[in-house]
Amino acid sequence: MLWMLLTLFYGVVKGLREIVKKKSLEKSTVMEVLFFYTLIGFVILLPDVGEVSFIEPRLLMLVAVKSFVIFVAWICGFKAIREIPVSLYGLLDLSRVLFATLLGVVFIKEDLRPTQMIGILLVAAGLMALRFEGRFRAKRRADAEPAETKEAAEEQAASKAQDTGSEKKPVSRMWLFVVLSFLSAFLNAVSGTMDKVLTKDVSPADLQFWYMLFLVLFYALYIIISRMHIDWKKTLKNHWIWILSILFILADRALFMANQIPESKVTVMTLIKQSGCIVTILGGRLVFKEKGMLYKLLCASVIIAGIMIGVL
């Protein structure tokens, strides 16, 4: 059961990371956060460099591919979380359960038990229910208080426009970031599947070192090629990035250790990871004063029920 506890630790820390990500983006750009986030994380690993060993070229290439997958996934995810509520992003990110399960069954040939199938269906149902969040909030406002003031009327009209699609530009922009969230979830699922394959031949310490090194190089190359302006002093003073890096290193080490345990299964681990959505939803309310928490918690309860059934 150790691998389950390690994965649960990763899930809770992951939920905290989503909150810290959004806070860090209030003071810095997406690329500034991503580059310094990975660079600081890599520097934290340097004291253990003496224990890191060279791995064979084939495995090193796979680690580079995994890093590139995460490189793209994080750009998509950070752009999305900057624009949409962190609680909504946390729920959309749960779609990686579906992607990871499919990848685990197809590529790693893991068995899919009936309880896991039921769990996946519940997770999918919870995600689908998010589509009706706008209508739920509009109905609650209508039941609670008629739109008498100009401000209330405008808010009700905006909510209606989002549901009917009459305001195409805002809705289209919102859907762009929803798509980016799903793309990030899919790529993270690909990375998680690769972790299971790689940790059969690569130790957690080696994998984390080389993976982080490649990430730093990818982001540095992106900044150089695109000639992007980076405010070095301001970004280094953004303490949220430092916190994010520490959480990232701790969570990933726990996840790699869990993957190395032979009994661990990608499909079950992916379900357990999503327990962090509760942390994200609560953080959205407590830290960012986001609304619609009741409906999101209802969706999350369906998803968490699916996770619990899936790991039985």
C-alpha cells in the first residue's frame, strides 16, 4: 500500500500547486514562471548530483521525449489556469483519469477491473456535469433574487449569453482555455504512462535529474529562439515561484518512487492523484473568492466517489 500513500501525497501536493501556480502568475508571465520554476527545481536537485548516474542513450532519449511532452503540457496548463478559475481548472484536469486509463490499458496492457470501469464512468459523469455549471448558477440567482438592479440584470444576461452562445467572442475565448486544459491533461497522462515504463530501468533520482535538466534546456531554448523579454529581478522576487519549485520536487520524487514499486498500476495511481481536486476547489474559494463552489463540490463528490470505487 506504500505506492498508494505516495501517490496520495502527490495528489494533495498537486492540488496545492495549482493554487500556487495561479498566485505566481499574478506577478509574472507564463514563461517567466515556467523557466524559473524548473530552474530552481533543478538547482534544488544539484546537491545529489554525485549520486546521479549516466543512463543508456535509448533511455536518455525517452526521458527527453517525456520532458518535451511536459514542456508542452505545462505551457498549455499555465496559460489555461491564468485565465479560468482555479477550481474549474482543477476539475477539468481530472480528465487525465480517462486518458491515463486508456493509455495504461493499450500500451502497458494493464487489466481493467469492473470497479475501475465504474469509477471511470463516474469520473466522466462528474466532468460532463461541469458543462451545466452556468445554468445551475443562473437558476440559483433567479430563485434567490430577481434581477432588479442594472448590475444584476447585466450579470444575468452575461450568464445567459454564456449558456446560449449568443456572446460568441467571450465564450470562444473561454473554450480555448478549456481545450488547453484538456490538452494539458492528455499530455500529463502520456507523461505518467512513460514514468511507469522508465522507472523499470531508471532510478527515481536519475529520472528526476535528467528530466529536470531537459526541461530547463527546453524552456531556455524557447526563450532564446522567441527572443522573449524576461524580467529577471522581478521574477526572482516572486516567492510563489520558489514555493512552487519546492512542492514540485517533493511531489515528483514521491510519484517516481511509487512508479518504481512493481505492484503499482498507472490506472489506479491516476485515480488516486485526482484527490487533489478537493484542495484546488477549496483553495479557489478561500484564496481567490471564486463562486459556484456548491455545484463544483457536487461534481467533485461524484468524481471522488469514482476514484474510491476505482481503487477498491
